[in-house]
Amino acid sequence: MNDAVRRAAEILRAGGLVAFPTETVYGLGADASNADAVARLYKVKGRPAEHPVIVHFATAEAAFAWASEVPGAAHVLAKRFWPGPLTLILKCSEKAKGFITGGQPSVGLRVPSHPVAQQLLREFGGGIAAPSANRFGGVSPTTASHVRADLGADVDMVLEGGASEVGIESTIVDLTGPAPVVLRPGAVTREQIEATLQAAVRDKGTGDGAPRHSGGLERHYAPRTPARLVATHALDAEIARLKDAVAVLAFSRPDERVDYWLRMPRDPAAYAQRLYAALRELDSAGCSQILVEAPPETAEWAAVRDRLVRACA
Ligand code: TXA
Ligand code: MG
């Protein structure tokens, strides 16, 4: 156990805020059973109080103690995907207080696999409430320096853990209803969940109301520079038409007419891993617009497409 992790756990016990690496994105952590610490977390994050926050644990056993009911599907998914980039929404036990759940009767639980997150969770012992360590609505951080750039002195400590391997937030599966629903797509795909449960799993269509979750907002994960999705076949014409400085995120080779061009991998996992760093880079390029080449309309691109659509809303 290294000193930084021990210090981080002490800060959490004292009600402080610690940003820490996970395999998805960096989280802004607080003791999930400390109302004051969570209140400060929401304030720093700039997040409305009625938005629930995910609680992180070292093991499935510890996580499930925060649920009043653990359906068979939860055990099956936990066994297959935890530790890893999956969040389960379950009915909450009395351990999950209203200040965590946004007053809803359910709670989001996750067991991350990143070794530093695991060390911190084991050393701390309890649940760590952690949204992504960025200001509300912005691009999630995938490195410690992203966190420092976003939150600066508002966080008591930032634990180093390299660049997040997955790069986009966890898949969220709601198990509180009669059938499982994917609330937010991620590295664990709907198809993998269906195969694991051997049951049909629905995707939450946008705009069908409850439950509340900020990743479900139309504009989210967004850079400050206006961004637009453009179909591959329309990209050339769009570039020719634009007069202002433009930054482009695309699969193809750079175009000379464009001021700032980032080329992305054609593999969805590799694309996801680089996505947020790329959006940050394009955002700071000083262009008046960002154009994003739309990824393929296939299942394996669902999570990346979801983030791009919201970044461009
Ligand atoms: O990968 C991740 O999930 C990262 C890392 C840090 O673990 N965390 C993350 O947290 O993305 P956050 O707060 O930025 O997004 C979590 C999403 C939000 O949209 C939140 O509203 C939703 O999960 N959520 C949490 N509890 C919920 C609940 N009981 N019902 C519905 N949605 C919930
Ligand atoms: Mg977030």
C-alpha cells in the first residue's frame, strides 16, 4: 500500500475530496456516508442536488450491502463484469441515504477494476461516492492532469493512475424494474449483457422520463467550443463551406484546408480510450467550431456515438 493511497483514505475519512483514477474516467470521491462531504462534492462538481451519484466499492459483497434487494441478474452481472466498467442500479438499503440517491429509491453501485481505485477502496473500507471529476456538463477527465485543470484547488488530493484504459464512463444497467434497462451505454455492451443474462435488455430511449441521471441530459460531456457531428460523405463539403477556423475529429487523413485535425482510430475501444483527451485538445485549439466525423451506426460504436451526440447537442 503506498503512502499516497493511505493519505487519500485519511482525507476521505476526514470528510475531504479525493480525485482518483478508475478504468473508465477519473472520479471525484467523497465518503458516501458523510452528508457534509457529499454536499461539498456536489458543490465542487456544480451538480444539482436531485442528481444521484454512483457509489464505489472494493467488492460486490460490500456493494450489495447498499441494496435492499439483489436480484439474480445482479449477481450474474457482478460475477461476469465486476470489477469493471459496469454500474448497477438497485433498490437501496438504509445505508444509501437521500443525499446519495438524489431522493430516489434506487442507488448506483460500481466495483472499479483500476488497481489504484481498488487500493483506495480497500484502505478506506466504505463506499466512495464519485461522479466523474469534472465540472457538471463538461468533458470527463481521463488523466490526473485533466482533473487538476478542471478542479484545481477545489479538490484536496488527486491520486495518479495514468490514462484511463476504457476512456468513457461505465455502462449503467437499471435492475429495479421488471426487465433490465441500459441507462447509459459503455464498454460493456447491451449485447454482452443480453448474452450474460440470456434475456432481452432494453436501451433507455431518450426523453422517456424517469429515472433522472445527468448522463441522460441531451447536452453533456460537451466541450466549450460548439461541436457538430457530420456524416463521412458530407465532411468534405462542410469543410469547403466553412470560413472560420475549424477543428476536425475524423477517421481519415488531415485535410490542408483545416486548421486543426485529429485523426482517430477505426477501432471503437481505441477511439473511446482517446475520445475525451481529443475533445479537450480540439477545445483548446482556438477554433470557432469543432466538426466530428460521425462513427458507424453499428452496435459496437453505440457508447462512443452516445457521447459524441451529447458532446455535439
Ligand atoms: O464510469 C463511471 O461511472 C464514472 C467513474 C468515476 O466511476 N462515474 C460517473 O459518474 O460517470 P457520474 O456521476 O458522472 O455519472 C453517473 C451517472 C449519472 O448520470 C447519475 O445521475 C447516474 O449515473 N445515476 C447514479 N445513480 C442513479 C440512480 N439511482 N438512478 C439512475 N441513475 C443514476
Ligand atoms: Mg459525469
